[in-house]
Amino acid sequence: MKTLSCIRRIRAASLWALGLWLGGWGVATGDDIDPVLLGEYDTSGEALSVAVSGNYAYVAGGAAGLQVIDVSDPARPQQVGSSGPGQAMELAVLGRYAYVVDGSAGLWAVDVSDPANPQVVSAYDTGGVAVGVAASNNYVYVAVMGWHDGTNSHNPGLLVVDVSVPAHPRRMGGCDVPSASGLAVSGDYAYVARPGAGLRVIDISDPGNPRQVGACTYESAGAYSGCDIAVSGHYAYVTDAGELWYDGSGLIVIDISNPTNPRQVGRYDTNLFLWSAYAVAVSGHHAFVAASDGLVDGLCVLDISVPAQPRRVGYLAGYTGNLAVAGGRAYVATGSAGLAVIDISRLANPQTVGHWHAEVSYSWCLYYVEGLTVVGNYAYTRTRFDCMEQPSSGGVSVFDVSDPANPVRVGGTSFFDEQISDLAVSGQYAYTVSVASSSGYRLRVVNVANPATPEAVGFCNLSVAASGVAVSGQHAYVANRGAGLEVVDVSAPAAPHRVGGYDTSGEALGVAVSGTFAYVADGTNGLQVIDVSNPVNPQWVGGCDTSGSAVRVLVAGRYAFVADGPAGLQVIDISDPARPQRVGGYDTRGNAVEVAVSGGYAYVADGPGRLQVLDISDPTHPRWVASENSAFDYASGVAVSQGKVFMAAYPNYPGAFDSDLLILEMFPFFKSISREGENVRPSWHNFNPARLQRATRLTNPDWLELPGYEGTNTAALPIGAGPEFFRLVRP
């Protein structure tokens, strides 16, 4: 049994308090989380580093010096004060002071007791280029890069400064660590990461005589490994930044339980989605890694509950830089873009429950799962296999998904030099539309009666490169781009043949059939309705212009749901086929390429926006309720079956050698609560059946089930005399 959501209700005169969160208290180990941007502040300089204390974020702003940002309202961060130095690179906060390293200018102590009026109280010459800083007790530890004076090389490494009197800092000791960069302090040890040279462990129990006691030269292909380091418990987490995607950059995990013998125990390659990992912060069972490839930035969330096997459980595109984590939020110094505040406390919904990973054994090849349909216990996908200097090969793969946690590819067939644009399944046959440089444009019929051995049994040549296909009865309806709608008789699977068509005025990209009407997603021409009661002579009956470019269409009841490219989802009332009317829509912010509908919700494959889940219980006002945040950066197809969401996804970056089929599950969660007389009415999103339970305490809780609410999405509950807690659990 898994807790899905929990609320608390308290009666106190006329005052009502409500706490609403997902997954019980906090983030549970093993769950995906969904980072969400809360707010941004464009600092006046180059935000290079950030530290957080209380309601304030302290930003090292390069030439703009130290900037103090009030983050008590994370949606509206506001600068309240600033101070020198003039080239603030990194900082640490200890008590009422911020300690800022300023490159060749050394270390500055800034009194921030009055955030609106920070004052520099001292400056200390570190004797080199100060690049990193940490503070503990009455000491500040500075990572100082070496320099050459024209005659001799100087490698001061780690410097220990006594700041018990911040106005008069004094040097206590130092330790020669060439090319010191990343720095963290925990207990009696300082951990110094050296670019390309590994980790050094320094015993600082005697501040006047710090000494190296251990070292680890870790496995690294990155050119700039050791940019940043975080320490939590018995482990150090070191970023490994490469120059190119094949450098193998990422996060390195080092066991430091024995400081004299640190050893690498795990790593995570961020080049699976971004080339270089630059900064890391750790909170609980999660590591937050800021990464970039020079064009795309991102914050990657890793589950490190098993340190030897970090795994990605969340991602937010667009933000990278030095970061700090505090109070369920990540604060990212994003350079010229300033400070970003990100909520990292939310459980992702949907959660990935299973996936299939394409193992590609050939170099410089790409394997894509591009679209899918699900029938019973099988998922049918269209796939594409690209290899350098070879024509693309398309095909149909069949997956047994009876155990959603372990989908298994049981069969498939491929067609050399063909790219499949769409796939439909009806009965024991799959129908594909494809284009090939050698054989032209085709509708293929594939016998899938035996899922282990799909077999092509017939084909029909098409006039142009088709984009979509739907099957109803004995006919296949093909969205044939510039040629409009074509109707193919498939009553004899071995000999399909064209019997009719209608040239729409746009670019026919997708098609759905309901009753005697075909609904064509006609590109910039919107939705077109074609009467196909006579397949030999289809007739146009109506149309509706959408605001984007109609790519796919699905019909449910009196509505057509259109994946409208950059315009997101459009809802069209088709109760009168001759006068279809747009009644609602939602801009998904990505590029809507596919849509599925189930139980009052629309699931939109949003291209780079991944999966977006919308509440369409009121079709005139679709509302966003959730988004998928998996390890993949592009959603190309979606289907819903038996309470599960199936998504075809592939990475949107160079050098990717894999593509996956994901199986997701939506968990019910509370969405609102209201008072009705002497009752309280909670409501929840009920994607799958859930049971409502009540307790009077959370210490040794006495959860009791409230019968009669499974399968519903609201309840009227009498107000009790004391505190009460409610939760949703799945059977």
C-alpha cells in the first residue's frame, strides 16, 4: 500500500487550517521528484555563487560584489542590499558574516547583520587566486589556485584563516594542494577537489597544521573534474566537467568513511543528457547537479539512497550554475540571468513504474521509439534505426506489458530504407504509413496475430509521404499530407488498394474516425471534417481553424482533441460535424505532437515539453494538473490503457544511443477543500481508484478507512471535535 496524498483539518472557532502535500511528509526515497521554478531575480552582475541563511540568499555577483536577496516570498525575490568586493566569485555564510573570495584580491569579511546595509569589515590577502571558500566554527577555509612569479611556482592550496575576530582575520596554517578548486568541510576534515587530479583529504583538527591524510584519483574522463564538491555522511560527491559529450562527465561518488583511504564507489554520467556537470549540492537522499552543454542548461536531481548507484529522478531545464539547497528549495546562481529559486519538495506525478531501454551495440547509431498504441497486454511501437552513412530503417516492435514494471520486447519486424510516420492496430493487423527513398510511399499491413513474429503481408503505394493513419471496419484512412485524405480498402490484407480520397486544402498530418466521419488534422488549416459514409466518394462537410498547426486528432464523445503543435491542445465541439467549433484549449508550452484521453484527462505528448496532463472535465477550460519529469527530453507518442500511461520518449541531444518506452502511473492527489455547513468537502484528482483514510494523530497514526469513496473524487465529511488527518492510498 502506498500513501498518495494527505491533508489535515483543524477546527478552531471560525479558523480553518489546511496542510496539503504529496506522498505524506516530505520526499520519500525512491520516488521521482518534480523541480518547479518558483521565482527569479535578475541580479545587476554575474551571479557566480549563492549561499542561503534564513530568509536571505547571498549572491557573489562578480563585478557587482555581494548582493543580498530577500527570498521570504520565493515567487518574488527582492534585492535588499549590496556591498563590495568588486569581483566576488564565491562565498560562505557563518553567523552574521559573509566571507567572500575575490580571486587575486583574496578574502573579504562582510557584516550582514543588517541585510539592507552589508558592511565590509576586513580584507585578507590569500597570496594567490582565491577560488573556493568554506566556513566552520571560527575558521574560514580558502581554496587558492597556484601562480608563477616568473621564477618560482607557488601552490598554496588550502589556507586556514582564523575569523574569531572578523575584523582581524589571521592565517593559522596551510596545506600544499596544487590546483585546488572545489572545497568542502565536514568535521575534522577538509575535502579538496583538484581539476583532473582527484580528491585530497586534509586533516584540519589542528588548524595551525593542516595535513593531507588521504587521496583518491578517481575514474574521470572530464577535462575539468573537481569543479565542485559536496559532502554528506560518509560520502563526497564531486562534479566531473568535460569539454565534449563523449568525455564521460558527471557526478563521482567517493566513500570517505576511512579518510586515509577514500575510494570511488559510484558515478552518474550527466552526458546522458547534458555534457558537463559544474556544481553539486546534497540534501537528504538527493543530489542536485547543475549541468550544461553550452547551449542547454539543466538542474538534474539524483537519488543517492544507494550511493554506489545514483539514478536520475528529476530534471528542470534552463537553469545551471553554483547552487545551494535549503528548506525544500534550490537556489541557483545562473550567471547573467541572476538568481533562480526552485521548489524541490514536490513528488513527481506521474511516476515511472516501468521502462524498456534500447540496447544499441553499434557505434554512431540511433534507435528511436517514436510512437505507439496499446491493445490489451501488448504495446505496438513504430521505431527508427539510424546509422551513419546508411539509410534509416523503420519497423514495428511488439512489447508484452502485462507486467508494467517489466515490459519485454517479444517481437518485431523492420523495413530497410523506410521511415514510419504512424501506426494503427485493428484486430490482428497493424497498419503503418511510411516513406522510402527507393520504394516511395506506402501503407503496409502487418499481421500481429503472433506477437513474437509480426509479418508484413501486403502494401499499397501512396501518392505522397503520408503522416497519419486510422482504421475503421474494412478501410484505412490515411492523412496523406498535401494529397489530403486517402481511403484504402483493407478487407483483403494481402492486397490493400485505394478506393477514394479528398484533397483537403492544408497539410493532412493526422486522422481519427468516428461513425461516418473522418476528422483530419490539417496542419495550419486546422481541423477538417470529411463524410466517409461512402468511402469511394468522401465529402467535406465542415472545418475549424486552430491557432497552431494541427498534427494529431483524437475523438471522444462530442469533442475532438487536437494536438496543435506550438499551440498545445485545442478542444473542438463536433456535435454538429458541419459546424465544428473551438470551445477550449491549453498552451502546453512545448510542441504538442500526440494526445490521448481517458477518464476526464488529456495526456499530451508535448515534444520537448515531455508529457503534460490536463483536466478536461470541463472541456471549455482545460486545466494543467501534472507533468512528467523523466530522464528523457522529448515525448513523441502517448497512449493510455488499463490505468497506465505509455510514452514513447527519446533524448533530444547529440550522441544519444538509446530510446525508451516508458510506462507511467498517475497517483490521485487532493486538489481542493471547502466547508459546507457542518461538513468539510475535500476533492481529489482520481486518475486511478484510491481509498480515503482518516487518523486523529500522525505520531503512531491510527489510520481508519472511510468506506464508500473508492472510485469517487470527493467526499462530504462531518467536522470533528479535534485535529483530523486524511490521506489517499491506492489498493
